[in-house]
Amino acid sequence: MIQTAVILSTGDELTTGKVVDTNSAFIADRLFTVGVKVAAVLKVGDDREKLLWAMHQGSELGDIIIGTGGLGPTADDLTTELVAEFLGKKLITNQAVADSLKKRFEARAIAWTPNNLKQACFPDGAMIIPNPVGTAPGFRVTMRQGKSLIWLSGVPQEMIAMFNETVMPWITTERGKDSEIFSCTFKIHGLTESKLDDLVKPVDLGPQHKLSFRAHYPDLTLRLTASGGNGEENGFVERCKQIRRILGTYIYAEGDVALEEKVGQLLMEKNQTLALAESCTGGLISHRITRIAGSSAYYYGGAVTYSNEAKVKFLGVKPATLEKYGAVSEQTALEMSRGIREKTGASVGLSVTGIAGPSGGTPEKPVGTVWISLAQPNNHEARQFQFHGERERVILGTSQAALNWLRLALLE
Amino acid sequence: MIQTAVILSTGDELTTGKVVDTNSAFIADRLFTVGVKVAAVLKVGDDREKLLWAMHQGSELGDIIIGTGGLGPTADDLTTELVAEFLGKKLITNQAVADSLKKRFEARAIAWTPNNLKQACFPDGAMIIPNPVGTAPGFRVTMRQGKSLIWLSGVPQEMIAMFNETVMPWITTERGKDSEIFSCTFKIHGLTESKLDDLVKPVDLGPQHKLSFRAHYPDLTLRLTASGGNGEENGFVERCKQIRRILGTYIYAEGDVALEEKVGQLLMEKNQTLALAESCTGGLISHRITRIAGSSAYYYGGAVTYSNEAKVKFLGVKPATLEKYGAVSEQTALEMSRGIREKTGASVGLSVTGIAGPSGGTPEKPVGTVWISLAQPNNHEARQFQFHGERERVILGTSQAALNWLRLALLE
């Protein structure tokens, strides 16, 4: 029975920081969907001792080891040899794999060198895992106590294909029916992590339920998971409802949905179009909106009016307003949102103007002071916000607050 | 003497594949520059047993442990408590940290809840590592055999600030003089990794020199490091010169400088101003330019003309041009850059128009087709580019190509 896994990501490029390891996150995510718990991810370089250490630890902690990397033909590719050593098995050349490798090389007119034969050697008794994308196949071997060790190419594209086509079906079969897992992710805006923690404390969690938090500014995520057996679904659904009741519109989306995606969905649903007038966010809101494929259906465009002159020329802000109240003021924000809405004919005009820092702050308007304004058919309003931290944080926080206000306005 | 490190990345979001761990790659990269070898990276979830296991393994394998994550105020943040347990030390409230946290909450009018006090508790004898970006400070404690354990916030932005401001200077001092490492980072645009590899092959590297590559789209970085003793500096300087001779303007900057920062420096130096007309990049170039503090000195602003109507209204593109050649064409790009330059009076007008995908491509103009145009006092030109991959990659690649062209034009 496969309940826990240990993932081994190997290669010097990982321990010297040259490459970010995305393989382990991919594998962990896939395992999560079938209820296999990842006990640990171990990353080591192309080093004999450390690789053996990692295999040993993996076989202690997990029911399966899934390793990636080091299956290539060069001298620093040690994996297969060390797995055989670790298991006390011989290396055997697989003739079918050797023949197919040779054919592949011939077809591409690449010279065949003896070290390529290395990729056709596997520990005795290994099941071959085909590599539909590259040259090196992977393999699965049985360890003591019926545990399994699976090794895949370290090239993400190859690893993904091997995992999806061979490993995942095998694991799913092994796991059987009674391992179902339920999971729901809530994306939150408007609460701190500790306030959120407080609010969801009354949710009655059984031993098989787990609530986890993740704050990745400006995003805050709450996830409820339930692992267990039959009949669990009802209890899970009930708890999700309870969380929705408690958090209400603090939840901006469920699942892996970005705030700008949610806003796009609402604009589509309500058949509205958007135009933006950005000052301190310098184009970030526009970039976030247009990251989403299909945004041209509801996004008209906008102006990044970084200078006062641009505010006057593109948006029709009155020079007297800028003179009297300053660029960061309720009046300017209102004229900006009205201006962009009128110039473009979009249903909603959204404007932001503020002081992102590090300079430009005053005692009355410190760094982080931001005015956001929304111009809609029956509503024209500006609100003041105060952000904290460094320039990038102020810019990011402003973009999030503006998109969230727009979301709430569209929900009304 | 710090020779080896073990990095611990912790949090359920890592072992469930919800998030890719970039922290360990960042830390490994920084440690590499000062010659500290990473023995292993261990990732475990918010789980008592596994966290203690990881600390134990780390203290066996490394001279220092650097951990991230689990310093937050919520129930699943176990780190500090477990470190104290692991070391057999008491948890002590640091009054200065508690006061500063309370002040921070007051200043932002956020309700203070008792669980926030958790972030002011540290194992007895710990040195506090300030968190200049977020709430939770980190700490450093001494383990047996003079080994050290360092723990930082898991939020990348906070971790980076804490690492750069406090941890790195401490490690550098500890490593002492005879481990001096010279390192130079070249930021590259316009070469593939393998082409770059080919070009720098003739550089005569001694045994103490190492060239490493890092491709993190759209950035390509080449790093020369020399570890060794005295008198090494001269040889190092000579090799840097050789690399500069070979790569010329493919190097857009040296050190940790973003392309948009370099462009900003050049605009300042040349006393020029910039205005942007973006279509397919949707505001990303504008966002990148304004990420840089002080950009209001040279950035006028711009238009995100996502619809044809916006191109006509904001930039004066002729409807006949759009009709005849289409929005993604040399003629439209030229009219956009001229339009934004004339409307704003900026010295340089830069425009982009293209097909970011996934839809909108045709056999003649496939997804990834982009026209970029530059309007300068004595030059008005448009160039076609072809990008590959998904929407975000096309958008990012376009922004990089546009900024790089602007850089080269400013250098002329």
C-alpha cells in the first residue's frame, strides 16, 4: 500500500542554485491528488555519497521513492549505477532499449558513442519506464518490504511525460479506491493571516481534516483537505459551506484562480468593459488584466499617466485640480477615473494615484498613500488606502486593492 | 569554519506541490558565491516529526542549517517551538520585538491578537535576524560543535531581504579572508545558453576558476567565480576583461541589475525621456520601467492600446492603416511609436504590437509574431520578432526584446 512518498531531485545545478527545481513540485502536486503524502523532498548534487544517503533516507521514510536526474550518458550521471549498488543488484543491458537508442541516433544522424550504451543499462529486475520525449528511459525496481523506487529523467518535459504516461497510472492502480482525498482552496483578500486564523477557528475539524494557510503577498490562501475513506465527502462539503458562510466576500475565488482572472470573469458575465488610468502602479494593473487570455473581450486599454502633463493630456484632469489638491488626492483620482471612462466609452473607469516611494512622501501624505477611484454608470467614488513597505510592495498591494474593489463593485 | 550548508525548506505548500520552492535555489546560489557547498536541500511539510527529522539530518550533514518557513502566527507555524525543542532550549519572549510588532499593528490599525505574540518568541540565546519587509523576524542559534542554525521567513521577498542584509554579511565574515572569492555576474541578452557556452569556451580557466550559466527566462546570466588565496585577483580581473571583449554588447549589465534599471540609467545619462505605446504587452514594459525608483525623472507615461479604437484615439493611428495592414504590422507599429512620441513630446517613443496567444494567430501571422518600433529624433524604425511558447512567455520575451533594443539605441 502506497501511503507516503519521498522525492529525490538530483544534480549539481540544484545545489548550486543554477536551476530552480520544479520537478518535485509537479510530482508532489500529482501525488497529492491521489492522496499520497510526500514525507520529504531531498535535493542532492551529483555526488556518490550524498546520493546513497538520499536513497537510504528515502527508503526509510517513504513507501515509494521517486527520483529524478542523472540518467544521462556522461560521467557525472551516476544514478543507475548507484541504485544498483544501493539495492545490491547487477546492472543488465536491456537489448530492446539499446536497439531503439541506436535507431534513434541513426535517424537523427548523431554519432553513436559507447557511453550512450549506459542509458540502456538497468538494475536487474527493473521495469522500464519509456521516455516518449527524450533518450533516457526511466525504471521502477522493488526494494525490501515491497517498497518501490522509481527513477525518471531530470528534464522537466521528459519527466512530466514519463510520470503522466506510466507512473501515475501505476500509482493509481496500486492505491485502489479507498484513498480518495478532498481538497478546496479559498483565495482571500482583506484579512491578515492571523485574523483569518481567528475567523476559521470555529470550524469543527475532524482528525482527517486539515486547514492550511499560505500568505504570499498580496495573496492569502486557505486550504481545507480531507483524507480518509468512504462517506467522508458529505462532512467535507459541509465544512466548505461553513467556511464560505464565515468568510463571505473575503473569498474572492475558489481554486487556482488569480484575482485578475476573477475580475475578468465578472466583467464578461456582467457584459461590461474596463479602462484603466494608472499612475503609481505604472501599468501593473493593466499587465495583470492582460495576462489573462481573452481579456481583449472586456479590456479596452488604458493610460499610464506617470507625469502631471500626461494626466491632463490623456485624461482631461484639470491643471487647477492638480495645482490645488496635488496629484495624489481624492479630486485627482476622481477626475482620472471619469476622464478615462469618458475618453474610452468603457462601462467602468478605474484610476489609481499614489506615492510608491521610496521618495516623494510628506508628513501629510507619507509613502504608501494611495487614492483609488471607480467610475461606473451610477457610481463615482474615490477611496484612500495606506500601504506599507517597499516600493514594489506598495505597487503590488495597490494593484490588488484596486482589483478587489472592482470585483466587489461588479458583484453588487 | 563554515564549509557545508544544509537548506531546509518547510511548509505543506511545498510537499503538496502547491508552490515551487524558489528559496532554496536563491540561498544555494548566494552560498555558492562565497564557496559554501550545499550538502543537501531538505523539504518537509508543517509536520512535527518531519521537521525534527530534517533538523537532525541537517545538523549531521552541514556546518550550518539555513531553514525557511513556518515563522507565522498561525497554528501550523511550528518552526520556532520545534527548534527550541530540538536544541533543548526554552522559548523566550523578546520584548523589543514584541513592542515593535505591536507598534506595527497599531500604525496600520490592524487588530492585535494574542497569537501574534508567537512571532516575538525565540529559542533562548538566539540572535534576532530583522525582517525589513514583513512581520516575522528570523533568528540564529548555536548548536553543538559550534554549528549554527539560521531560520528565515518563507516569503521569498522577506527571505531575500533578511538573507542579504544579515545572513550573508555574517557568513562572509565567518568564512574569513583566506576563502576570498571573486565573482562577477554578467547579464546577457541576445544569445542562447549553448551559443553563450560556445563563445566563452576560449576563456582560459585555471583550476580555481569556474564559469556557470543560469537561464531564467528571459534572463541569461554568466558568472565567473574564483576561489583561492592571495594574488588571485589579478588573474580574475584579466578573465573578466576577456569575457567583456568576447561578449561586447550582449552583456547588458554586470551585477544584480535588471534590464529596465540599465535602460533607466542610460535615459538619465543621455538626458532623454521615454513614452510607451503597448498593445500585446498590456502594460508590462511600463510596469518594468516604473518598478525602478526615480523613474518619474525620465518616464513620461504611456498608453495601453489594447483595442483598435484605443490605437486610433490615444495614438492617432489611421483607421485605414489598421484596415489595410492589420493591428500587428510594421505600419501600425510605426504609427504607434510616432503617435505616442508626438502626443507626449518625449524624446523616445517605443511601441509594441503583436499576437500573444493562445488564440489570434493565422498562418501568415502565427502566435508570437510581434512588431516593435522605436521613434527617436533622427530615427524611426520597426522590426519584426518571432517569439515561441505560451502567452506569458511571449509577453515577457517581447518586453525584454523591446527594452534591449531601447538600450542599444541609447548606447549609439
